[in-house]
Amino acid sequence: MAFRENSMKYSVSSKEIQDLNEQAQKYAKKLNQVFDESHKIIIGQEDALRKILISIISDGHVLLESVPGLAKTLMVKTMSQIFNVEHVRIQFTPDLLPADIIGTKIYKNVSGSFVTQKGPIFHNFVLADEINRAPPKVQSALLEAMQEKTVSIHGDTYELKKPFLVLATQNPIENEGTYKLPEAQVDRFAFKILIDYPSKQEELEIIEKNSSDNIESIKSLVIPEEIIEIQKFNERIYADKTVTEYIADIVHATRNPKEYDLDLENMIEFGASPRASIWLMRTAKANALLNGRGFIIPEDVKAVVHDVLRHRIILTFEAEANGINPDKIIDFVLEKISSP
């Protein structure tokens, strides 16, 4: 194990680590079956599928950014079937209203009272398609649901179903008729995943699969109760203090680069929020779990750091004018901060 065992023995026993490892391996086997099953329908996109799995394990939401036609909707539908949960697709448009998402109260003449009509947000997996096509007022309707897992309708608060995942998509190349997501909204996504075009070989497989009558069926492998069980176990994954400090240093360096001898002050307008630290820890644990480990190592942090931070670092105009993007800033930080 590429880990500091000396520091481990002072905080947890080797027996506890062994028990966590055994449980993690059991869950990892199940989750890797989910991964394999999804590939019956989805060609390629291994990194995106893995990151969606990590977000489900860590109970976080996902913002997917890609051009149209790269199977974003199909990914959500496929995962919903494998996990045997209810899913819904909400097409965000300029004329959408908050009530179209969360629901409203309607008056019944017969009873002379108001009855709550719940909106599509009351599903397990919610695909918010082209979320940046709706104005901020509508986008903000998701804020409470994503953070508190509750919805308020005319003064009454309702619990959402568990597990609950918002998977939002946006098109990076189209600006007409779109609204930039507010920072408060973006910060509630655990991951921002960038999806690229398939390779030529994957493209050939896509063509063959969609030109054939053979439609593969997928099986439900996990039930909602098992997802919740895995999410709870993910919180128990062991994180050594050295790794926790490594996470804190990475996030702190985006706010105070000068303290880490990083010449980035003219490039970063605002650094990552405290949510970044929380999600770096949770998703690193989920990455460890997928690898069958009951403890996290620095490589788990590095595996998720770009997806956790890229939407939380606000760049200056100067940085953007010089072709610097958040991923490059993260690379600079990782190069400077030594791994434990």
C-alpha cells in the first residue's frame, strides 16, 4: 500500500483498516458490475461514467458540459435503470417557471381547499437538460433541493426521495438564448465533467450499434436501499490527517496563491469555496471505494481534483485573455504542493 502506515497506526487500528478494506472490496465488486453493465448501452465515455458513479456514491450532483449528441441523456437513463430508481428529464427553456420544476398548490372547488401538486423534482435522478437555457429565477428553484434535499412549496417543506441526484447539462459553444449559471448554483455541483468526442474506434462501434436491430437490454443490479447503504459506508472510509492537510492546502492555494509561492494572483478572481474541500474529501473517498480500498491516498485526491475545482475557481479577465483555464490553474497548484 502506497500509504504512510506509521501515521495510520496512531489513529486507527490495522484491524479497522482491514475491515474497511473487506467491505470496500465487496461494494467495489458490485459497482464495477454497474460500470460493465452500462457499457452494454454506452460506448466509450469511461471517465464520465466513472465520475457519475463517484457522484452517486458520494451523494453529490453533476454538471456535464459537452456539445450535443454525446449520450448525456442516455447515461442518466441507463444509470437509472441499473440502479432501479425513478428518473425524469426536465428540458430547461426560457419560458420555464419554478413551479414547473418544484410544483405548486392548486385550489380544488369540490373540497374548497388547496392541494399540493408536486413537480418533477420529486424523482431520484433528475436530468436538468440544457440548464443554462432557463433564466436564473428558474435555475435557483434547484438550490434548496440540491443542498437541503427538501423542497418548499408555498410555505410547506417536503422531503425529496433518496437517493437524489441532479445531473445538469450545458452546451459550451452556444451562447445565444442562454443564461450564465449563478456562482451559488454552480457551487452546489460536486463535479463539473467535461465530455469529449469519441475516438474513431468508438465512433465505429456507435455506428454499428445504432445500425443494427440487436438492442441490448440491461439489468437492474442495485436497489435504492443499497445505494443509501453504500453512501453511508463512503463516509466511513478512512482519511489520514496527512491527506486531509493535502486537500486543505490545495484549496487554500487557490485563495492565497502567494503563500504557496504561486504567481497566480493576477489570474484568480475568487478561489474555491469550503464546499470544494468537502467534496474533494467525499469524492476521493468514493474513488478509493471504487478501487476496493477502505482508506484514501493522495492519488484518489488527484483523480477527482479537476472535476471538483474547475467550476469553483473564478478567473480574472487577464487570465482568460491569455488562454488560461481553471484546469491549468489546478495543474500549477498540484505541481507546487508536494504530495504526502
